[in-house]
Amino acid sequence: MENIKTKVPERINENKKVVTILFAGDSGDGIQLTGSQFTNTSALFGNDISTFPNYPAEIRAPQGTIAGVSGFQLNFGSIEIFTPGDRCDVLVAMNAAALKANIDKLKIGGTIIANIAGFDKKNLKLAGYLDQRNPLEDNSLGKYRTIEIDIAKLTREALKESTLGVKEKDRSKNMFVLGFLYWMYNRDMALTEKFLKEKFAKSPELVESNLAVLKAGYNYGDTSETFTTRYEVKPAPMPKGNYRNMMGNQAVAIGLLAAAQKAGLALFYGSYPITPASDILHELSKHKNFNVRSFQAEDEIAAITSAIGASFAGDIGVTASSGPGIALKGEALGLACILELPLVVVNVQRGGPSTGLPTKTEQADLMQALYGRNGEAPIPVIAASSPKDCFDTAFEAVRIAVEHMTPVFMLSDGYIGNGAEPWRYKTADELPEIKPPLIREPNQGDAFMPYLRDEKGVRPWAIPGIAGLEHRIGGLEKEDVTGNISYDPDNHEKMVKLRAEKIDKIALSIPLQETDNGYDTGRLCILSWGSTYGAVKTAVKEMIDEGYSVSHIHLRYIFPFPRNLEKLLRGFDHVMVPELNNGQLVKIVRSEFLIDAKPLNKIMGLPFSSSEIRDEAEKFFV
Amino acid sequence: MTAITEKPQLTPKDFASEQEVRWCPGCGDYSILKQVQTILPEIGVERENVVFISGIGCSSRFPYYMNTYGMHSIHGRAPAFASGLKIANPDLSVWVITGDGDALSIGGNHLIHALRRNFNLNILLFNNEIYGLTKGQYSPTSPSGKVTSSTPMGSIDHPFNPLALAAGADGTFISRAMDRDPKQLRDVLREANEHKGTSLVEIYQNCNVFNDGAFGVFTDKHTKANTTLFIEHGQPMIFGENQNLGLRLEGTTPVVVDLEDGKFTKDDLWVHDKYDRFKAEILMRCFETPGEDLQGVPRPFGVFYREDRACYEDLLHNQIKTSYERKGAGDLDALLKGTNTWTIE
């Protein structure tokens, strides 16, 4: 352990390219708030950023235990950042359990900031340290630099003039940590000061106390002379433009809303609360002045069926859920498919099967999205690659649904849904128009034929209220063109093929697949989809810099595939498909293209680290 | 001179689609279809503003036979589809067509939530006390002991009382009619349509193939006078062959009295008040199966309960309106930008 008592009058300002901080503590310690404040401040400063909150499924998990540890990992740098970081440079441990649960994630030589009040006998016992052995005192942390701070005591001291009760005083201890880190990384506190003033606008006393503790944390670093080094992480060379910070679920909500506006449609959002998708409902419920009709339905089935009912009436119907809820929507998805009405279904995936791991991430619902229905019921599937990409993917889901009169699956997951990163936001003018195939006149002489298709295979959308277009639709097989019930064998086969062709033709309206990084041919292609983007991007970038013949192809469109995908993949000797599941996309690639793609699977409820990708990729070069 | 162009008065035929009706010959559904097609021109709604939504089952073929907008959806979910439809366009006249299996078994959840939210729609529940389309299994309204293909030793299920269920879900319009009494059915349908809120109309419907005569005791001319009671708001409850019987409310107990034995007159009878929740609930509980002697409390038909309560879709659109008033029409650029931004030069 470094002797932090050595007095060095001169402060060193050390430059760092990338820093990863992991805030960890009890789920009631304000960890998520501390992390997001540091994130917003660093984003505003110009760093590139990626974050990963990791919290327990229980709302108030037992205090002081490993199960109750809440974490917020933040990766920020002066270079481009694609993941929340594999291992961290700084671990903030508010108690013993937080240290025990996360010490493996700290780099050798990394810094532990330990709140010593969280290492008393009770906390050591709750964390499961044998005989209440204190890791801060037994030299077991020799590989790291440990900064012990009596945060509780210093917080109370900072508030000795305050009339607040002890409990309320203690509640602001997260601000001490934040202030200290702001000092350590040369950050401006203005944004957090503004945040606190707004958050506690109704109680000036709390504004005062939190600001006092925040400043005390900063001044502690500045004045105690025990800390010799401050770090500087310069702004990242990001593309020019205007930025904001964006969370994945928030981006889904805003993307859906923007697309509805560009299509000239009201947005109907039917939803039943479920982790980790509920934030989409919360966000959309705030924007009623965009003519958003958000409806908290009685169950997952009503959530999707109400959305289909709304689509029939001319809104763009949307529902979102996570795996178990999506399972309940299966029958209605088949109906939307045979009705040929627009509908967007967002799956913010979590660990399964069944209730599985509600707060952990996974990509194991791809097969469910592709095939989880009775009968031949093809539904387009697209996936978001990062928090900010949730915006474009949600927008695209609405475009496909509306312009091709079909339900569309958008896959996200807990990792990107709750993660955040800077987003170069668009203006409304930059977004493309979406053209719904609405019809106001009969389309065959004086008659209206609800299933008369255009060249894309798309039927017209006739909404109730228009005289002359009265028609009936339903889940029974329908006759081509007229839509009347038909049990005719030839007609059924024809309709199955017509519906499939319509989806296949979507491939003509989506961009050709591009290689994200590396040449279009070579020894190894890493083919990824969804939230594995960042880890693969980081690994491939490193390997290319070192001269490996490796390329990265990342899919947004999984069904239908971009029409040049097979040709691209055939340009490589090997294809590796990393997924947070037991091998799903890899099976599709193998069966569709007869390409001997190899899986890399991780099913631990956690994202890939870039080193895991890299270690496996290197095996193709032995 | 002012030229007034009036739309021609629609007739029941205008509401019939060209589809061949495919219920079994003799099915009670034919009568219900006819009564609905009859009242729609009378209530002055345009075809294009009418939507029929059904679930699955024999009754759910109904929308195909109506020359309006329609959706034959999936089993049990019609009220949920209708909820979304009503939110998207509150001006539509929406009719949910459902059966006892559809509404009370697989779709029980959606029924009760539609009732409590009180969307302005009409739910016609065709109750035939049997599963017809799947060929004769017992349903949630089949009486205990019912022998069917799935209950060879008799059903051990306790049946639902659909009206009491609707009252439990705080339905705002609760009524009962039957296929064999077209006039009364039309009256109830008219009032259901007129009511702003979720109107539940339970319609006894004879399945002449799998459950013929299930309601025979209420429809047979020899028995119906003693077993049925047609309730009218503000009127005393009188029934019987010669209007010779009446229903009194003694405490909370309905009691049948003879109007000819000199003990009671019409003035002593229970006068129906459809706005009285507590009395209506007692009336809904008059649900006993008439015995051989036909002496019990008769089965009431008509509008049991009616209450004015705000509709969900109106409340939602009021919130949307308030949001526009408070914040102005949403500015997409401002939303995309958010509150904390920075610029990379």
C-alpha cells in the first residue's frame, strides 16, 4: 500500500487518455445519481463516454450485503470510447460488500477509494469477510493504491451548522465522493450545482447541505496535501457538432416519437411495466403535447392488442417489453402479421428463460423475435447497437412498419437500454419523412380492396371514418385482394408467399451492409449484432492497429438481411459471431448461407469485455 | 333557395355485408344480427363511423356480416383492441361482440378492465352457456353438473353470474336480453348505445346444436310468464301469466308475492330504479335456476344499472389537451436537443 501520508508539496497533473471509474455501494447510497452526475459533467467537458449501471433486482436489497450492491461503471476519455471499459482504474467502495463484489474488476495498480465507515464490524460481517477480517487492514489490497476516507465523519463535519437530522446529513455522503472525484479529475462542478438547485428547488436547506458536502469533497482533495496527483482527461476528438447525453431507453422513446411526427401520425404506446423496458413508458408519458397516447394496459397482451387496435384506427401502435412479456404477445404478433397493419414491438432483452435475470443483460431473444409465432409469420427484426443508436433504430422500426404495413421487432437490451453515451443530436429537418400508404378513395373502380398490393407488395391502410372504404379484417386466412375469408388451399399458399415476399422486399429499401472497420476481405470477420458492438469495435480496432487481418461487420438488419451480406461474409476465411446467448445469430448465418461461422458465447448476464473478444479472435491467427 | 342535400336514410340492409352468414341453421345469433342491423339505422350513425370488434368463437364471426369497419381479432382480447381503437379515435361507434367463453374465460381480464375504465363502447356478450365452435365443452356460465364432452360426470365448476361480475368491476351500464325476444333486445341495444360508457349487454343465445334449450324455461311460452321479469325504470316489478305476480323487496331479500290474494297491491312492489347501485346489485343476484314448480324468483331482463361516469378516452384526451395548453404543441427540435448540450467545434 502506498504511504499516502508522505507530504509532497508539489502537485503533479498527469494526463490520461482513458479512465474507468466504478462507483459501488448500497442500492440506497445514491450510486446511480453520483455516476450520472460525473457522466454528464464529463460529457459536457467534451470527453467521449460510455456508462453501464448494474443494480440489484430488489428495490431495497438487504443493506450491506453483496446482493445489495449497486454499481455504476463509467468509461471516459480523450479518445473514442465504445464500451463502459473492461476493468476499472478507480473503484469507489462505499462499503465492504461493494469492495468484495467488485475488487476483481479493478486493474492491478488501480485506486480504491474506500469509505471507512462502511468497513466497520457490522459491514464486514454482512459482506461475508471471515472473522470480520478488514481488507483495508490486512495487506490483502497490496496490489492497489488505497485511499481511505472517513466520508461519513467529513460529511457530518461539513454540515455541523446545518439543522438537518443525522440521517438526512448522511444521505448526502455521495456528494462528498463526487466532489472529491471532481477535484481528482479537474472537473467543473457547475453542472451538478445547477442539478442540485433544480432537484431540491422546494427545500433550500437540502440544496445548501448537498452543495456544502460537494464542495467539502472537492476541498478535501485540494487542501489535505495527501493527494499528490490530479489527472487530466482532455476532450475527445469527436466529430464536430452539437451533443447531448443519451440513455438507450430514452433514445427509443424519442426515436419513436420523432418517427411518428415525421409520418404525420399520432403515437399510441401500449405497455405493461417490466424491467428493463419501463423507462420507455415513463419517457413517452411525459410528452403528451406531441399527441402521444400512452396507455398502461392491464397486461402484456392488452398492451399489444390495444396497440393493434390503435393502428387499425390510424395511429402508429407501439408496444415494448422484455422477454417474458414478449412471450405473452406472440399470438397478437401473428394477428398483426396476417392483418398487415403497422406495429412496432420493442424488446429490451434481459437474462432468460422465464423471469431469469430481470436486471441483467442478454441477447437470447433473437430466435424468439424471428420465429416465436405459430404458422408462417415473418416479421422484420432490427437491433440497436448502442444507447444512441436506439434513436435511429427506433425511427427505422417505425419507418419499416408504416411504409411496409407490417409489425417490426426492435431488439435492444438492458445493457444499452440503461447505458448512456454522448449523442450528436439531429434536428427535425435532418430526419427523413415517412410515408404511410393511407388511402382515401376506393382502389378498384367503386370498390375498396383492402388487400390489393402495390409494387412493394404493400396493402393500403384504410382507417375507420372514411365512407366507401368500410372493410373487415381478421385472423382467419383471407382471400387475395378482397380480404374475404378463404379456406381455399391454393389461396392459402399464395397468401403465405405474398406476405413473405413483402417482407423480403424490405431488403430493397435498406442500405447495403458495410464493414464497420477493416477491409472487405481478409482472414477473419467478426460479425456482431446488438449491444456487443462496442466491445467488438474496441477489440477489432486494437487488432487492426497491430496488423491483424481482421474486420468488423455489425448488423442492424437481421431480418431481412442486407442483400449483400452473404457476398461480404464470403470474402473472409473465417467468420466469428460473438453473442450474449448460446449461439443464435450464428445458427441463422450457418443455415442461410452455409457458411461455417463460429460462435463466441457468453451467458453470464453481463456484456462482453473487449479482451474476451480479442482473446478468441486471436485463436484464428495461430 | 337553399339546397339541402340530405344523406338518404339508411336501412338495415345497408348494414349487411355481402358475406354469406354461416352460423348453423336455427342459431340464436341470426336474431341478434338482425336486431343490431335494425337499430343501427335508427340511431343515426354513419356506416363509416361504426367498428365491430370480436374475439374468437361462433359469435365472433359477427363483424364479417356487417357492412361497417370491423376486426375479427384473437380469443378474449376484443375489449383490449377496442380500448386502443377508442383512444386513437374516440368519435367511432365501437361494438365488441363476444361470447361466454371469449369474454368470461380466456378474456376475463380484459372485460373487467374495460368495464372499470369505462370506455364508451358497447359489449354484446352472447351467452349460450357452452363452447360451440370447439364442439360442446362446458363454459364458465354452464351450470354445475352440466354433462358435456369434457365433463362426462358433470361439471364441477361453479358458474359465473356475468352481471354480478360486471357490477364487481364497476361497470356503468349492465343489462340482460335474449335472442328470442327481439323487441326487448332492440330496446336494450338502443339504450346501451345511448349510454356514454362501457355498456354490457348479456344476451341469452340458444345454441341449438350443442346446448339446445339451455334457456328454454325463459323462452318457452308455457313457462316464461312465471320465470321471467322484464324490468323497466320507474315501474313496479310485475310478472306472471295474468300480471298476477309481483316482486317485493323485504329488507335486502326479493320476495315473490301474489297480487290476487288480497294481501298486496302494485303499490307494495319493488319499483325498479336503475340508478340505485345497491338495489341493482340485489336484482343481479336474482339468479336462481327455476325449479319444476316455477315458483322461485324470476330471472330479470332489461337494464339493471346505469351510471354516468367519465370515459377513459375523454380523460386521456383531456390530459393531452392540458399538456398542449401548458407546454404548447411539442417542438421536436427542442425534444431532440434536450436540456444539457455542448458543442464540438
